Amino acid sequence: MRGATALVRAGLNTALLLLAPLALALEPAPAAPAIVVSQDGSGAYTEIQRAIDDAKPGDTIFIRAGSYREDVVVHGKNRLRLIGEARDRVVILGLKRVGAFRVGKWPYGANDIEIRDLTISENGGLAVGIFNGSRILLSNVRVSGLLYVQQATGVRIEHALIGNSETTGVSFADADGELTENEIRNNDYGVTIAGKSSVRLMANLIQDNVVAGVILQGGAKGELVRNTIVKNGGGIVVMDSSQAELTGNVVGANKSGIQIAPQARANLAFNAVRNDGPDYARPGHPPVPAPDLKPESDLALDPHFVNPAAGDFRLRADTPLVRRGEFEFLGALPPLSSPQ
């Protein structure tokens, strides 16, 4: 009996020895330390661009606080992360080129790029240009000026503050992507989606844009879900042969609400629409009222904003825009928990 037990133990020990290399191989490799950029010389680099040029796939570049007067270009790179110390303490200002920060560059692209926790200011009108890349993430960034996306795929912009552009806040041209939980304010146009673009807008606050909050044109496709689009020239404009899915949005206090061209296709459901001008219209100068465009499920109710005169478009606790269709509440901003 003892001999049999010894044989079993020997077999188990042999098996464990054989499996040990496999277990080690399955363990994740330790993450490489971040490459530090610091203007005071305490990091590996003092300039962001030099760190990018030397980076390898999978690298992370950590940028310490400072105002960086340089042109930043990420092209011919894959699997690269650029992380700022804090959004309002790392500022990229640009230098000579139009556009302070560019991702992708003809004929090169850039893939699997993550940019977060920093501020980018326009240079020559353009703040950020994303060209010919794929799977590009911008998270918790502040963009002052135009953010332009052309012929790129899988672009995601989230938790960003985008504004103060003399043209457009975010512009997609023949590109696809997603805008999620951003604030887009104080531009001529909030968001433009054109050409072969396909873009999803989810839970964004789009406010105080002179001409329009969102425009689809040139046959573009857009899905707008639970956005708050307020105090713009026009709220949502669907031009040409563009296609739009509009559900659960709050479109209010605009000069006009939702404009849909005769040749466009738009499906509307459970939107709250209450504006200073026509809630539903055909595009024109001025827009031509078209109340027949209102679907039965859309709501023409006072949303009970907290203080629209002061630009506060949060919903009061007594808002009627709750539990509508599949939505717990309509728009991007949840109702306050107690009456104001």
C-alpha cells in the first residue's frame, strides 16, 4: 500500500513539474513602466513628440503638468496610450501647423490609440484632427476648437468638454464613431455628420451652438439616443438623403426643434420637444413648420428645467420626462433627487 502511495505522489510531482512552465506562460507579462514627459527634465523626455517618435507598440506615455507649445502627431503607431497628469493641468497648444494634435497622417494611419486627461487648444482653427486611423479613443479631454474626424473608423469620444470653435465642435466626414456623455458648447455648429459617416450620439449635452446642435448631411447616418440638445439655433437638422434614428432626446429652448428634409429618412420615438420656434419643420430660411412630422410617442410637455434662463438645463425632480418607453428618463441629465 505504501509503495502504491509513493508512486501516486511521484506521478503528481512529475505532472506539477511539467505544468509549471505552462502556468508561467499563462501569467500576464508585467506592464512596462510609463514613459514620462516632463518639462522640468525629471522625465525621460521634455517634449511629447519625441516620446511619441520613440514609442513602441503597447507603450504608455505619461505627460506631467505643463503647457506644451509643440505640434503633436501620432502616425504609423499602434497600441499607444497618452495620459495626462490632469485634464486642466496638461495643455497642448500647437506651434507651426494647423491643428495642435493630429492622429493619423497620409499615407500612414494610427490604430488602437488612447488619449485622455489633457487639454488641446486650437492652432489655426483646428484643435484635433483624426485621419485614416482606427480604434481611436479620446476620454476626459478638453478640446478648445474644432475636432475633425475624416476617413477614420472606430472613433470614440467620451466624457469630453468640446467648445469655443468658430466653426464646428465635432465634425465627422466619411468616418464612423461614437460620442458618449460629452458637453459640446459654444460653437457655430455643435456636431456635423457628413458623407459616408455613421455616428452614434449617446447622452451628450449639446448647448449654446449658434447655427444648430446636430446636422446630418450628404447621406450620412446618425443615431441619437438620450441627448439633451438645448438653446441652439436649430436643434437637430437632417438634410439631403441622410438617415436618422432619434429616440429619448430632449430638444428644447432652440429657435427650432427637429428639421427633416423631404428626401431624408428619420425615425422618431419618445423625444421631448418644446422649442421657441417650430418643434417640427422642413429645412428652410426660416424653417417651414411641419407639425405632421411629430410621432405619437413624442412629448410636447414642459420638461421642468432647473433654470433655463441661467443655462441650467438639468431636470427638476418633478419632471414629467421619466419612465417613458424604455427610458428611465429622457435626455442626458438625470432628474435631481429633490425639488429645487
